Amino acid sequence: MELAINRKSTMFRLREELIDRLKQLAARDNRSLNNYVETILMEVAYNTPNATTRAAMAEAQNDESLTTVNMDSYESFLQSLDLK
């Protein structure tokens, strides 16, 4: 037996351009605007990184040994990885 999901109607005032873009993205995923926006909000509200992930993110942002990857072509990409 499935449990009903309680939903509450609410109103937001958003820019027209944003609503148009969200409608495009929802249509691309074959979803309703409501479902698309609800999915995005659920992801933001409930997918918080744990301590290990936050530490890895901070390390990646502050690592001075990071190098730029060349994406001009596959060959240049491989060369820029400097795999030794």
C-alpha cells in the first residue's frame, strides 16, 4: 500500500525569463513544470554533502598543485594530463 504524499499549494513570484527557461528544461525531460521544479528543490534541500565530501571539495578548491586541462582535442587533453 502506497502512502499519499501531502502537498501544499504555494505561490512564488519569479522572473518570466526564468519560468520560460524552466519550462524548456522540463519539456526536454518530458516532465511537468511543477515536477521539474519540485525535483530541483528536493535535490538542493536534501542532498547536502557529508564531512568527507566537504573536505575533498575544499581541498580541490584550494589545491595549488592543480593544473589546467587542454580540451581543444582529445590528443591535447591526454598530453595535458601529464600521465607519467
